[in-house]
Amino acid sequence: MIPYGRQHITQEDINAVIRTLNSDFLTQGPQIDIFEELIAKYCGCKYAVAVSSATAALHLACLVTNLHSEDEVWTSPNSFVASANCALYTGAKVKFVDIDSVTYNMSIDTLIKQLEFSRHSKSLPKVLIPVHFSGQSCDMKEIYELKKKYDFKIIEDASHAIGGLYQGKPIGSCEYSDMTVFSFHPVKIITTGEGGMITTNNEEYYKKLIQLRTHGITRDPKNMTTETEGPWYYQQIELGFNYRITDIQAALGISQLKRIDEYVLKRNTLAERYHEKLNKLPLVLPTVLSDRLSSYHLYVVQLSDEAKISRGHCFNELRNANIGVNVHYIPIHLQPYYQNLGFKVGDYPVSEAYYTNAISLPLYPGLTLDAQDYIINTLYNLLK
Ligand SMILES: *Cc1c(COP(=O)(O)O)cnc(C)c1O
């Protein structure tokens, strides 16, 4: 089976992991600091905090914004469930903002309408989590203008999008947000096995994130409530978690980061090739706006109205041909857990219509041109 996404591991990556296994530290060692510094430098932001997953990163980012049980968090329905679950972990309420039908990101027009409506009903969000779907940035400048007007915090869920650019700046620079979250799951752009990162320019957030990652504990006498009792002494200041990444994972991340631009370029080249060869078929192909570079985590096509077969049929035929297509995403609000919270079919119609027709084609740096041609030819035979 050709998978829809796959990690790319080199001998250099393997050597880096082995060096760490032979070192003094398997966790909380020097590799984590180096990984964080390199990511901060790559993104052009002040601080980076590595954690055990993007889900952990989203949870901590929500916590440091001081969410309480009456607060609302708004995110995109066209995302992985973690983008919304992170708000529920803090006790806050979740609402969604429907997507636009061009980028499949949160629609700015819908967001404006929803904010205006919520201002009257006094239910404005405390935190907005735009998701850079498939690796293409949301309209961050517009969202930032709305933040100034309506006073919410912005956490970018850039789990798909490390290596992408928005108006020439790296995603993760936090120029138009309070924090940005990345995922290093193996299907994402670079991997640490499991892993995540939060970037920010806010020193206060940075210090809190570091503390919450390790149980809410501090070893820095400056942060203690009393004089330190000795070199062994630490204090738990707040209720945190064990959300640490290991040194083994960080070593892999450092090694992978060296090839990030190569990976993004390769993904873009393959996407371009899909584009050229599929544009005669009854498919809606992805659109990347001119002021951004997508990291192309996903290449999603939608069956258009002219297609003679259904999405389900097309999907099954591709799977039968050993092509590991996938669907991103089942709208979060349609999950049984969210329907139990009161969401229902019809709440976010653009994301639902998109979902009905979407298929993610295989796209990853190791996808060979032969394999890609086989996928393209199979689609031709199905749809022509
Ligand atoms: C993968 C993903 C996550 C979760 O990432 P993990 O590192 O697996 O926790 C969150 N949000 C989006 C949009 C994702 O694609």
C-alpha cells in the first residue's frame, strides 16, 4: 500500500538517535535545549518550548491564556479533534467558525459575522485557534486586526504547517499571534516520533509553559515562594503535567530539521505535478493563495459535481488499487462526543459539504514519480 503520508528517516537521523542513547541523558538533557533554540531561530521568534505532542502543546497554550469554565474558544471544524479538545481540557466551551470553500481554512467573513453577533450576546471568544489546514496559513493579518478589535488571544494550530510562509515570514514567527503549535507526528513535515512545540514572543507565557510541562515545578529560587532550603529544593507552584519530550526524540528532531526546506520543496514539487496532471479530471484541486507558501502536509482533492462516481466509491477503488488515500477531516462537530455537547448536522455547512467530497492523495518526500504516476493513472481510469 502506498501510504498517504510517511516519515523520511536517514542514516544521519539514526546516528543522531544512537549518539543520544549512548550519552548521559535520555531525557531532560542538552538535545532539547538545542532543538528549541533551532526551532526558534528557524521561525524567527523569541522562545520555543518542546513537549511530548502537539496535543500537549495545545493544552498548555490554552492553560497559559488562563481559560476558565465560562470562557469560549473558537476553532475550525475542519481539523483534527485535538484542535478543539484542548479547550475542553481546561473546562472552557468550544464553538467553531466555518471554513471558506477555497482554502478550507477558517473563513474570515464568517468569523467577522460571528464576532459581531457574539458581541451583542456577550459571548465573545477568549481564545481563537486558527488551523493552517494542509500547510497553508490562515489570513493571519485579518485575524490579528479582529483580535485588536474584539480582544481575544490567538493560538495558531500549525500542526500541518512548519516550513510554510505567510507574507514572506515563517509560520511560527508569531507576528500575528500569541503562540503557535507544531506537531512532529510521523505523517507531519518533520518528525520526532511523537512530539510537539510551542513558539511565542511572550516571556511570561514562555516561563509558564516551561513550568507546566514539568508538573508545575520550579527549581529556580527566583520563582519560589520562600527562601530555597538547599540545592535539592524545588517547589510545585501550580498543577502541571509530565508533557516532556525526550532527548532521544529531540536528537531526531534536530537531525530532521536540517532537511525541512528540502522536504517542503519536494512536497511542493509533487503537488505541482499532481496539479498539472489532474486538472482535466472532474476534481476540485487545492488552491494556495499568492502571498503564502504551503508546506503541503496534505494534497486534498474534492470530487466535483461532474464526477460520475461518489467519493465513497472513488475512495474504495483507490484503496483496492493499494493507494492509501485518506479523508481530512470529518468535521469535529459531527463526532458523537461533540454531538452530545449539542452540535448537530447543518451547524457548519461549508465544512460538511467539503467533507462529503474530499480525498487526501498520498504526498510525502519519499513518494517516487513512478508511484505518483500510478496514482494519477488510477484516477484517470476511474474518473475519465
Ligand atoms: C496532528 C494534529 C494535531 C495533534 O498532533 P499530535 O502531535 O499527534 O498530538 C493537532 N492538530 C492538527 C491540526 C493536527 O493535524
